[in-house]
Amino acid sequence: MRLTKYTHSCVRFDDGDAHLVIDPGTFSPDGELSTALDGVHAVALTHEHPDHVDVDGLAAAAGADDRLTVWAPASVCVQLEQRDALRGRTVTVEPGESFEAGGLAVAAYGGQHALIHSSIPMVANLGYLVGNAVYHPGDSFVVAEVPVERLLVPLHAPWSKVAEVLDHVIAVRPRHVHHVHDGLLNERGRGLVAGHLDRVATRYGGSYEPLELGESVEV
């Protein structure tokens, strides 16, 4: 299975004729969504925030491809179903469920977005384990209840601090760590956090392997 990183938290999985994209959001530059979704009929969304779901982009993609289906928490499905092109094209996912999307096995964990601030309402959030190998936690540090080969750790967010990022890696203990959720960092900030990730991942028996935009790795 091939994993490809796109902007911020958007990633794509390819395994022969099986294809899945997670969290194509509004941080992606013009044209990237079309590239990420090229030949893909399955999308999984962790939660409703715009940096994880480009509703206009998904509606346009669904209008151009009547096979496109989106798996997401119930609140996200309600939002998407308001668009004509996406009506009847969503599947509600609950924590603890396993399903097949785009020909790939997916298991859902968690259920709640990490706390940003007491004045900001909580929203639903799911982490997805794809192909029993790669875990995308969305906007949370929920630990999957099974061993994880590769972790897509959120590098930086308004709801996190570096200590929590590192503790998530320690708790999951993956063999390989790749970062996502880096769209608010400049190169200096990304490098600073990455240095800590490299040190901690190595100490706990894994390795930090950053993926550049558009870069792929076999998993």
C-alpha cells in the first residue's frame, strides 16, 4: 500500500485498484484536490473543520463523479447532505466501527475533537486506522486500541502543545512516524518540532520519517 502526503492533514492511500483519501481540506492550493482525488471514489473525513474538509471541492468532485462516496461522523454527513451533488453519497461512521472504503479496510476510533478552549463547542472527531497499518487521528490524541505500524501525528494545532505531540508518539509506540497537520507552521517551526519528534521516536523504538508535499512511501 502506498501512502502519499498532501497539504496539512490530507493523505491518500493506494493499493492496486483500492484508493482512499482522508481529510482533503481548504488549506490545499488550487488544483491539489483534483490531484489527490484523481481516480479515487472514496473519501473519509475525521471531522467538520474546514482545514479537514473542503465542502465546495468535494461537492464539485461528486458532481463530476457519481461514484464518489464520503465516510464521516454524523454531524459532517448532515452538512454534506445539504449539497445536491453529495445527497445520498455519505455514510455515517461511529467510533468502534470497521468498514471498507474504496477497497481498503478502515477502523474508526475516538469520537471527540481535542479541546481548543472552553468557549469553543466540541465537535465529533474520528481517528482512522487504514489497512491495519496507518493511523490518522484527525484532531485528537486518541490512541487506537490495537498496535499501530505507522502514525500520522498532528504536528501543530491550536488545541495542542509540543509535549502532547510527543506523548502521543510515546503512547502509540509506532515503528514509523510521519507528520500531518503542519499547515500553520513555517519551516523554522516545523523543523523545531520535527527535531523533538525524531529524538522521541528513536528513544521509543521507532523512527521519524517526514514526508514532503506530494511524497509517497510504501507501507
